[in-house]
Amino acid sequence: MLGGFLALVVQLARASAGAIRVVDAESGDLRLLASIGLTPELRECDSLMPASCGICGAAIRGHDTRRATRTIGCDVRARAAGRAGMECAIAVPLDYQGRPIGVLNLFFAPDQEPPECVSQLLMPFGQLIGLALENEKLARDNLHARVVLERQHLATEIHDAVAQSLTFARMRLATLEQALHAADGKTALACVADIGDELRNAHSRVREVITHFRAGMDARGLIASLREVAEKFHARTGIELQFENHVTELRLTPQQEAQAFNIVQEALANVRRHSGARRARVAIHPCQDALEITIEDDGCGLQPLVAEFGAGDDHHGLRMMRERAERAGGWIRFDNPLTGGTRVRLVLPTVASGGTR
């Protein structure tokens, strides 16, 4: 994206070469991010430059376009001495909300001054590039935060599936050792049976965790995927799951379908782990310009604070479900119906047109 934008600016300004540099978050130096028309040698030499260097430093400090002169030089131009098209250089600050985040360099031949109309647009160009860079940084930060949260969720799943079983096994191993020393065969056999049962349970739970995190949506779409999940749920959990689809045309984007599938998967995982339910239901209903997916069970229900806020260290899943719903442009609610159990309502806006999935 930056390469294409830089190429456009270089062409409009009638420049021979151009470069975009950003302020490195750790060192504070200027790191070369994109370039056009620079030789490989120049790119290597100037991949990281001090933020105080020549016209780049002056442009960042003064929040204004600077041109290379005898008093404020340009190291890139100096290293390219004798190369046609690099005799003149300017630096345009890249700002975001008044904060300098980088610089745009343009290089010209002596007779290649940018047109006046383009010169007046260089600062707005710099602001646009600064905005694009900051948006990309925010997207990376957001992705990092999501990865951290997914890891926390995975850690909780592994703890629930394995850690408690291992603790129990260690306790029974200590008892087994004492029984062996005392030649108490009856107690020893009981400990071996307990450890074997717990290991089988842990193995089963680990396989469920693996299945949950590997599960992907069927290529046929959301409805086919949820119907398949419902068909396998009872065999895996012993909980009866009823699936109801009341729409003929889904009209969701692929991203919305993927987020909805993951939310339903997480809701059903909560039914399996925490609810103590015997029956559950997943229903898809049309709304006005929206689609509603409801997941209900007849279990113990949610605590009021958890239902309203998804609060507590043990409820990473609820927070992730909220974030997924927001990324899909919708919202999600958790509540305890008067009839008992837990109800999860996911509402997603539909697109103007779409195919039946």
C-alpha cells in the first residue's frame, strides 16, 4: 500500500526518487519503510538513520517541509553525489494528530522542481500517509491484543482440561507409593484405577479442546456448519441439542459468518463445561435488517454480574464473544430466562443482498 502511494506522490511531484521513513518506537531513529528509485546500496546504507539527521530531523522538529541547503544537508543526497536526479532533496513530515511519526523524502534533478500545485499538496499528502501508518499500527496492536486474549483463553481451557487432573494424579501417586511400601495391595490397586480413570478423563477433555480450537466452518456456510455441530454435540457431551433455522437467506458477510460460528462454538463449550444442562437449543431467526442467533440451555444459569458484564478472571470466553460480536458489527447479550438456564442472544446486521448459504 505504501509503495503504491509513494509511487503516486513521486509521479505527481515529478521526482526521480522517494522514500518513506518512520520513527522507530524503540531507538527513536528513522527506519526506511518504502522507497522508489533508490539504489540497493543507498537503501542498505540508509535503512536506519538518526532522527536528527539533516532535513529529515529539521522537518520533524519544525513540522514543516524542508529543502536541502548548505546549512541543512541530506546524507542520502550526499551519498548519491554525482547520480542524476538526486541533486535536490526535500523532506515532508508525516504527522498524526500533531505528533511526528515519520518523514517523506523526495529527490529531484535541478530542473525537476515540483509544480506549485503539487508543492501545496505535499503537507496534506504527508498527513494522509501519517494517518495510514497510524491506522496500520493500531491494527497491529489490536491483532496483538486479540492474540494475547486467545492465548489466555487457551491457557484457561488447558487448565480446566489437564491441570486439575494432573494434581489429582500426583496426590494418588503419593498414596500409591505409601501403599507399595506398606505392601497394601488393595489400596495400591485402587490408586492405580483412580489414576487410570483420571488420565482417561483428561485425555478426553484434551481431545475436546483440540477439536474446539481446530474446528473450522464448513465451506457450505454458517447454517450447514452449525447443523453439523448440533448433530455431533449430543454424542460428545450427552446433552441434547436442538438446532432451528428460520431463515431462507442468510445475508451475512463471510467475516460475520466466521465470527458467528466461533461465538456459537464458545457458547456451546460453556454449556458443556459449566451449565450442568440436559438440553440446549440453537436457533436462527430473521430480524429487521438483522439476524438473531440464540443459544439456550436448561442449566444452572449465570451469576447476574457475569451475565451483565462477563466479569471475573474465569470468563475470558464471554469477553471474547463480546469482542467477536463487535468485530462483526453486532452485539451480544447474556441473561437468565424466567424459565431457568442461560440464554445468549447474538444480533448481526445483514447486508443488502446475498446468496442462500
